[in-house]
Amino acid sequence: MQVRDELLDFAGTGLSVMEISHRSQPFMEFAQRSEAALRRVLGVPSDYHVLLLQGGSYLQFSQIPMNLLHKTNTADYIHTGLWSEQAANAASQYGEARIIASSCDTGFDRIPEINESNINLDAAYLHYTENETAQGLQFSEPPASPIPLVCDACSSLMSKPLDISAHDLVYASAQKNMGIAGVTVVLLNPAILDKPLPGTPQALDFSIQAKKQSLLNTPSTFSWYVLGLTLEWIERVGGVNVLHEINKKKSKLLYEVIDQSEGFYINNVLPDYRSINNIPFYISENNLNILFADTAQKNGFHGLKGHQSTGGLRASIYNAVTLDAVQALGEFMREFERTHG
Ligand SMILES: *Cc1c(COP(=O)(O)O)cnc(C)c1O
């Protein structure tokens, strides 16, 4: 793999990317090429900022209200599961975070109906979580919003096309579909920027980060580098549309195994809202869930335990997971059902 080959010699410098300065010419040139690739791959409007920040998507839950709530002191949230709830909770420390729609009552089995008349026209923005990673439900379209639209695309950006111009802010950390942990992509329409709240640190001020091209202080250079290589790979394979087709095939295959198991495996999300990235499921006979995860691991399928908040099992099939690997998992699931069902 290219990361391994270049580990000790970045861009012919004879130095590792971890050793060279983030202000050195080879690194700056690589960073500029990566930003251009990111804009091409996602179709980012030319006037939008592309920020590469630290702190993960989790910090965005706070950084966004810190930068956008000064004037209005209020924002609207769509509640679809664990991550949107955390985002709203974090924002409520800085102002009012109103839940305007929720599928909590039906166990997060769907994206709730969004009644536009519930959207507060005075709110700074409407926030939604494109793909709920723990619950395994996903929007098929961005919600229609008369106010600026903010999207947590942490677990889906670059796994399917997303109309960036329909949004004013999109954020995603790299480690799910586009690289390794340590860098978070923020795509931002500068028109929505407000004065940051008093006390906002410089490093968390979107305007300052934009002016400094995300180089206010030392970034996670190695994470930027892996993101850049991932973007090159995405362009080589034909772009996000191609990945989307593969991801649809991968998820369809696993949902078929679940639905054809006649109640042995259960996924409670209604078909229209099922995620192509994360497939949570459980075995109705409870004591078999741990056995499944352990047996899977012995057979080379790692990380199938469900999110700690939901329990059960979950297959996260991000861009890096191949169709072959998902096919093998599907066969393993059928075999496990045959021997334990
Ligand atoms: C993983 C995840 C987060 C948190 O991302 P970090 O990089 O760990 O901060 C936020 N939102 C969603 C939807 C996620 O899947």
C-alpha cells in the first residue's frame, strides 16, 4: 500500500511525512492538491470554505453552535438516534436546541416526517444526522429547509453522493469513509458565519481557521496525508457514484440475509430508511449474540459487536470494506443461522 511504501520517503524528500514541516513546500503542495481533489470529488461550491480541523465530529457538536448562535441563540435539531441527540445536547450548552422532529417514539425505526411549519424561521440553522451510525438509519434526501442546513455526515460522506450546495455546513471526520482518525472535514458556506460566542478559542473560530487555511497551528499531518491518498483513490475508481453503487450492493446483500432468516436475525429499521453504511441487527435468541461476535472474530470478521449504546450486533461496511468481504460475511451469517437456528 502507498502509505507503507512512502512512510519513510514522502514525495521524494527522503523524509517521512511525519518528520517534515507542515509549512514545507512538499507538504503545502500536497495539501493544496488534496483540497482541489476534495472539491472535485464532492462538488463543493467554489465560494465554500474547506476546513480540515481537529477534535473529530464530536467537537463540531460544540464548535458549530459556538460559531453560529451569537445572533439568534437558537437552533433546530432533527432527532434520529444517538448522534443527533448528542449534537443537540452539546448545542444546548450554548443556546436553545429545539427538537423539531423525532422518531424516538417508534424506536428510531425511521426518519421522522419533517413538517416545515415546525421549523423555527428565527433559528440559526437546522441540524440533521445524515446517517445514524448506531441505529443504522439514513436520510435518502437532505430535508427541505427554509433556514441554513447543517449536516453531520460523519459516517456517510464520500460513501454516496451528497448535494453540498443544498447545505450550508457539512462535517465529517475522516476515519469512517475517507481515511484515518485525526482530521475532520468541514465544508462551510461563509454567508452563514456569525460572530463567535464570547470566549470562543481562536482554534475553534471558523473564520480564523478559514483565513489560516486550517494551519493556525500544527495539524495532524499524517491524517491529512492519508485523506489526500484516499481522495486520489476515489478519483481513480471513478468517484463517489461508483462507490455508492458498490455500497448499495454490499448493504442489500446483508439485509437480504437478515430478511430471509425468518426472524433469526432482526433489523428493526423500516426498509426505506435503512443505512447503506451500518447494519445493526441482533439474534432473537439473546445468548447467541455474543457467540456470534466471538465466532465471527475467529473467522476473521472483526468489530461486529453492536454500538455500546444499542448492544446486539452491527456490520459497519464503510468504503474500505470490499464487496468480497461482505459476501464472505453474508455466507458466514447464513452458515451460523444453519448451525444455530
Ligand atoms: C462517529 C460519529 C461521530 C463522532 O465522530 P468522532 O470523530 O469520534 O468525533 C459523530 N457523528 C456521527 C454520525 C458519527 O458516526
